[in-house]
Amino acid sequence: MSKTQLQRLIFSAEANSTLMPLYAEGFLSSDGSAARVKFTEYGRTWATLPAHGYASFATYFNAFAASYWFNYTTVRTVSLRVKASGQGRIMVFRSSAKANCYQIESVKVDGKLDTEFQLPLSKFRDGGWYWLEAEAGNGELKIESAEWLTEDSPTTPNPSITIAITTFNRAADCVRSLRQISNSDAVAQVLNEVVVVDQGNHKVEDEADFPEVAERLGSSLRIINQANLGGSGGFSRGMYESIHNDSDYVILLDDDVRLESESIARGAIFSSFCPNETIVGGHMFSMYERTLLHAYAEAVELRKFWWGPIHDDLAAHDFALSPLRTSEKFHELARGNYNGWWMCMIPTSTVKKLGLSLPFFIKWDDSEYGLRAAAVGVKTVSLPGMAVWHVPWTDKDDSLDWQAYFHQRNRMVAALIHSPSHNGIELLKHSFSADVKHLLSQQYSVVAVRQKALKDVLSGPRHLHASIETIVPEVRRMKAEYSDAQMHESPEELPAVSYKDNPAITPRIVEPGPRLVRMGLLAKGVLKAFLPVRSRSRVHPEMEVKFSEAEWAILSQLDSAVVSNSDGSAASVYHRDPKLFKEMLAESVKLHRKIFADWRRLQHLYRDASPDLVSEQAWEKTLGLDSSSAA
């Protein structure tokens, strides 16, 4: 009986040794860290250990996530086929949900080896992995290949995928991703089409390396140029094309990622064994610290209606420092309720059933789609061994720039559609608290666009499609009227800082401290917000504040400050304005009260409108298409 390859042993296609802890490691130390593995040489799917060398493949990209295969697919038995030559020993290990690890199989290598280990997917309901380890004897040991196989039949034989990439002026990054896709033999086996939706004015097709990549991909590559409709518009176009080109799945990819291309094939194979429609997403590593896992399994908490990791131990985890074998939480099955669209595979049958993205432009489109899917019984799996590298949230704070509008509006709309709350009280308290913190921080531009977001929510769902192409320039213009949004890249453009007129302020910022101290600072900050400002502070800011320290407890003590932005590329001058504070605070109270009073009405309004907002017909109008334009 023929077998299907579920996963194979791989090493990075990049010439970057810092990535090795994601693929192979050495012996564990007493402190739980792992030694760096030493190979004589290695390729994409093979490696040679020197005499007495040791390698563990209990790593992110090479361990087999047995609990996920047991819980979400029809596979009940796998076999690990290993081909090796030389001298040494091949060992198979497993772990439990409690991170108990033990050896279950071992075979000696003396010459040539071609063997299979039969491994049942039992006792993996709550978590656990399988993996391979190898130890060389007195001579070299070459692992020629290792692959995880099954005789079980897939639900979707020979799966085919559309890779949908949305790009906006990231032409070089996009071409790099296309090259990685074109170089992958694994992707070639499942690829139907690559659809690049180019929404920028620096075109992918104008990149110097594009012709070479386009030739390699041939007829499977299609470039679509359209107006900038954000990630929602770009991904909706990719989803739209996928349901008209006979693909089984569409995988949504950001344009500014680095790929482990094997992830694409793994997602397709895993999906093909799911008995029911299942969204299969990839994890996100940091683009800058390449072994640092930034997003693993995430969920929307429905009371406050905010997203985040399902457990703090699953975020910001560096596998180079804390290997999988000794990282207890990673041995548990992690269940989220959505996956980010940096890498997310959706069955086209699900797209046909649920529709396309809400016309959000950016923010909350992926999490809303996960909740929409869950409402009709479509699960989301964030699959270990399937990942991209992306700029992490910790290196940017888009909640303070023009994107603050979309954070606020789209969160509110998604909550109106999916929150079980009858009045939205927890969300509204959280939202109002954020407004107060921004006002105390003199971030008036942020509050201005957040208030516009609430006004647009109150205007009803029709504005979503109607404004998708015009809302960004409108919000940018609104923010630009406030000094906190006016960025200066050169230090010479900024006014000199002076401390002498405010004896309470010193160049050294003291941490706000425990909760009681912060409550005192809050009371002091609110009182100060209504008092006149020192005239000299208009000319000379009172302090330079690093972005990491630019919180309300510090900024509320100042009349003005020079504040760095999140990536350190520029700074702006914050000015306390008592009149603006009072006006904006009153407006925030008014808007939040209005939404609270109208919550049930707005819920019905947005829930009733949602099927039309995400329909092919609505998006065809927004995209300027008719139904005969696809594929």
C-alpha cells in the first residue's frame, strides 16, 4: 500500500548558522540548555555527524507534532523511515503533555541502514511529540534522509493550493518570497497558482530579479495590480481568485516575511488529512532574532474582546536558549481561535461558505475570520513546524500612528458581530481607559482618530466598503494636525530641552512603581491636565523621553516632552493642552455612552449586514470586477 509523506527532515535553505537551533541541537546541559550541534557537512535534507557526534531533532522544524495530528486529522499511525550510513545509533523519542521525554526505539547503524519505526498516535490527546536523535560511533554517521509517513488515506487526495501574497511597496521582499517558493520541490507538488496582489506604486514586476523568478514559476505565477485596499482588500482578492481556479486551499502570506518554504507543503498535507474543514495557520518568528518565537497559538478573549497568546509562556520564546525538550508549555496541545494572516491556509470550501474578509483595510480581519469560522464549526489550528519570520509587534507600535483608527474601529465592529455581551461593557471600559491614557500622555492625534473610528461605527456598516480606498489618507491628514504626530528625523529639527523651570522634573525618570503609586500618579495627572501650562514649555520641552518610558504615568507629569517613536527613527514634540484635554475627554465619554446605549441595535445592524459585506458580490463591486473576471 502506498504511503503519504507527512513531514521530512530538513535543514535551513539559508546559509545562516544562527538558525540551526530550529533544526538540530546537541546534548542537553544540566541547566536545560542545548549545546550547538556539530555536523561535518549538511544539505537541505541530510547531514553527516563526525565520529562521536550527537544530534537531536527535537526542534521546532524537525520534531513531529503528534498531538496535533491525533486531534485534528484522521491519521492514527505513522512510520518514521530513516536512511543512514556509517557507524552509530538512531533513536526515537516521544514526550507527553507534561513534557516527560523518553526513548522508545533504537537501532544500530553499521554500514547501510534503511529502516522504519511504526509509531501509533495514541496517548497524545493533551499533547506530546515524536522525534529522532542520532549518535555517531567511532566513525562518521550520515543521515541520508528521514521522513514521517502514513498509510492512512487523506480526506483530500493530491491537495492543490493557491498562494495569495498581498504586497504594498515591498517589491524586493516579495520577490525574495517568490524565489523561495520557486526553489522548493515540496511546494511544487501542491502548488496550483501564486497570486500576487500588488497594491503599491513600486511594482514587483519592476524589480531587477523578477524576470528570473517569473520564468522559474512560469504559468503558475499571476500578478494582479489593483488600488491599495489594505490587507483585507488584497487578501480578499487572493481568496476570490482561489475559489475560481479549482484550488483546494488558499494560503495567505504577508509580503514582508522570510519563509521556511517547507511550511507551505506541510500545511497543505496536514489540511488534506483533516476530516472537516479546518483553517491551518503558521507561527511567527522574529525577523531580527531569528530563533525567537513571537506568536504561537493566539485567541480573542471575548469579554474585553482583545487578542493575544493563549499563555504567556508561549510568547517571546527563544529556542536557542530554551530548547523544545525542556520547554514544558510547548509539549501541551495549544488551542487558539484564530491565526494571523502572516501565514494562514484556508479551505476554499470554507471561503465559499463564509465569504471573504470584512472590508477592514487592516487589523482584526484575521481574528474576525477565525471567530466567524468557529461560529459554524470550522476549527483553527496553529501548526508547529509551519512558520515565517516577520517584524514583531515589540519593534513597532502601530497603535500610535494612523493605524490607531483601524485598531479601534475594527475591534468594535468585530465585537458587535461576535461578542456574546449584551452591552459591550467590558470592551467599552477598556476602550475608554485607553482614551484616558492617551490623553494623559498628550497623544491627542491618537485620540482624534480613535474618536473618528467610533463615529464611523455609529454611522453603520455601509461605510466599510464605501471608505476603504479613501480612509487612510483621511486619517493621515487628521493626525498630521497634531504635534505628537509630526515626526522629526534629525535631532537638529527639535527644540532644545530645558529642565530649569520645573523643579519637579529631573533628567532621570523614576519608574512609576507599584499600583498604589500609580493610582496616586493617575490622580495627580488628571488634576494637572486641567491646569495651565508653563509658557516656557511651549518653547523648550521639559524632557526627552525614550519610547520605552513614554507611558501615561511619566508623560502626565510633564507640560511638554520630546518623545521617540517605536523604532527610534524619529521623535515628536508632545505639548499638554488643557482645553483639548477637556474637549476630547468629554467627547470620549459621549461616544462610549452612545455605543453602550445603542449596543443591541448596533449588534443587530452589523450582524445582519455581515453576510453582504463579505460576499463575492460586494467585493466584486469594490474591486471593480464582475464574476467573469476571476481566474
